Amino acid sequence: MKPTMNTSLIFFCRRLALFGAIAAILCNANGCGKDEKEKEPVVSVQTTPAQRGPISQVIAADARSLQRMR
């Protein structure tokens, strides 16, 4: 029997469905891996509480002048 367009299309759809199923299984298996462990901090950080008050400095600059400062 000579392959026709119909059988080629069915073959393609089956291959596409198989590929999609395998991809879904792999993505699901990868996402359901180990729980992510919380990383230890590299350095300690000390903060102070925020305070309300008047603005003491206003800085106005464009990006070009900030690049020259570096």
C-alpha cells in the first residue's frame, strides 16, 4: 500500500502526541524534585528603623552625568 497524505498526517500527529507526553512527563519530574534548601547568609546585616522627617538633600542628575562620575 502506497503511503498517502492521510497516513502521513496520522503518523505525524501520533509522533507529536508522543513527544508532547514525554515532554510533559520530563517537566513534571523535574519540577517535583527535592525541596529547595534555604541558603545560609554570607554576611550579617544590621538595619535601623526608618524615621519620618524633612528631606535633607535633593539630588537631580541625568544618566550621562552619573556615568562620568564612576
